[in-house]
Amino acid sequence: MVALLQNVDVVINASGILQSSPGNDVNITQADAIIALIKACEISGISQFIQISACGASNDAAHDFMKSKARADQQLHNSALTATILRPGLVIGRNSYGGTELIRMTAALPLFAPRLVGFGKIQSIALADVVEATVNAIARPVALAGSYDLVETGSRPVDEIIALHRKWLGFSAVGRKLPVGRRLTKIVAMMSDALGWLGWRSPMRSNAIRSLIDGVQGQSEQTAIILGRPAIALGQVLEGFPAGKQDRIHAQLMLGLPLFLAMLALLWLGSGLLGIWKADEAAALLDGSYLSSNIALIMVYGGAVADLILAAGLIFRKTVRAALVGTIAISLAYLAGGTILTPLLWLDPLAPLIKALACVGLSMTCLIALDKR
């Protein structure tokens, strides 16, 4: 690591992951790796280190995200480096990731809005303010050494933050409020945690929910010191980059993505199981075509196995993209084969071939929604 720090004047650490999952460990990413980086900076003679921590980072925190941040903060505080530790609240920027994506998805809910019961209040901070604080710390390393919370002056309930984002996205206000308590959100978090072991990094995992329940609050006076002014309030932050059509579509698309993928997985699972269970009946549909009965049966079983493989691939995050491409390819192959061997299926009242086109369209939609950057 020391070799990588040659000709470096300042190190800025903005790394972090919300929660551990296969291949990702919160303590390694946010504590062990950063502690090693701090020691490497000391060996390399780098004098200044800026740590982007988190508001609420503490050894007594309720979850490892905050605890691991606190471990790195403490190591940096005890080091020989000139250090500035920035602890932002809920960071609001032009793009959305993690908690901010969850807020936008919730703001896009149709027909009703959640009324969160038993949740703490949140203080936000503009991404632009985080950047400005970092620039100020670089310019005045000694004067601004220390730890600073980065939060707006006021705090607000999560419901209000969601409502502001709903208005920002241009969705009409909803009169129906659905009460959502801690117990329900914890159940959802447990389900999201389980999906995490399949590679899915849902913004609704336990660490995010605990942070919302505990609240995210800091000392805005510290923010004013490093910025030389109060932080920009959330309403003004959103006014600074008006939402467009793409923001509305993204919020709705990300809200629907889990449902779309579940529907596709069930479709291909059902197709595979029915293909095996009703193999003789499926093969009989090919009677009168150019295929013998044995070849037709082999094709049915082969197609059923392929369907089951695709269903399994749609469950895991690492394989979902390849599986979606596979669903498109096999759907097109089914359409071509059906057109050649049993063209009358295009006139079937249940329209099996026409429905395959809809499956292709849904798979394409999911492929687009999977892009993160």
C-alpha cells in the first residue's frame, strides 16, 4: 500500500458499505482497511488525512456500520496525521444510492404514503456541502483539524423527508396515510438481509432501518464552523437541482424492480416445472410438425431444464444479468421455433407466443434498471 501513496499530498477516504454480505465485510472495508491506510500514510510521510465518517458513529452504536466507522475515526484521531473527520447526516445529492434511493422509491408509492411510527428525526446535508467542507479542510489543514458533524440546522421526521421528495419528483400529494411501525419494518429488514446473502444490496436492510429508527442527528454548530455558514436546508437542496422525467421514471422503476424480477423468476420456474410434469402433453403440441415424437419429447425436457436454470439465475445478483439475457434469447428461440413448427399457435386464444413478447419486454426493462452507475 505504501507504494501506492507515492507523490500523494492528501488522502481522502470516502469508502463504505451499508451492511456485510458475501464478499463484503463492513468491518474490513470501514475499519481494518482504513486503519491499515492510516498507518501506511504515517510511514509514507503524508501529513493530511480527511475521513468521511458518519453522523452517529460511535463504539456504542446499535450496528456495525457505525461501530466500524468509529474504530477508524479513533485510529485517525490517535495518529500523527493532521486529520479532519467529517460526519455527514443523510447525504442528499443529484443521484441516489442507499438511503436516498429508498426515500425516492418510497416517495413514488402510488395511492398512499407511509406514516412511520416510532422513528427518530433526521438531519440531512447536501452533497455539495460535504464537498465544500472537504475542500476547506484541504485548504486549512491545521485550522480545521478535528471532528465535525455535517448536518442542516433543523431536523425532521422521515415522513416529511419523503413528502418533500414526493413533491420534488412531481407526484401529486396523497391523502391516505398507511401506518408503518417498527415491527413491520424490522420484518422487511430481515427479508432484505436474507436477500443480501443472495447478493442483493437492498437499501432496506437492518442497518438502514436501525438508523432510521434511531434517527440521524448531529451538532449543526460544527457544520457552521467548517463551512463558515449554516448548511443548506433540505428544501433548498432539492430546489437546487429540479427533478426531471428521468428522476420520476427511475424512482418508479426501482420501486417495481423487485416485483418484476420475482414475476420473471416465477414465470420461468413454473414453465420449467410444468414442462417436466406435462411433458407428454407439451410434446403432443408438436404433432404434425417435422419432428418425431421422441425428438419432440427431448426438446420439451431440454426446454424445461433451461427454464429452471434461468429461474435459478434470476434469484442471484451475480447471475441475474446473464439470466435476463438468457430469458430474452430463449424467448426469441421459442418464438422462432413455434413459428416454424406450430405456426397456428399465433392464433391460439391463449396467445402463448404473443405473451412471450411481453416476457422479452419485461426482461429488457429489468436489464436497464439493474444499471447502478
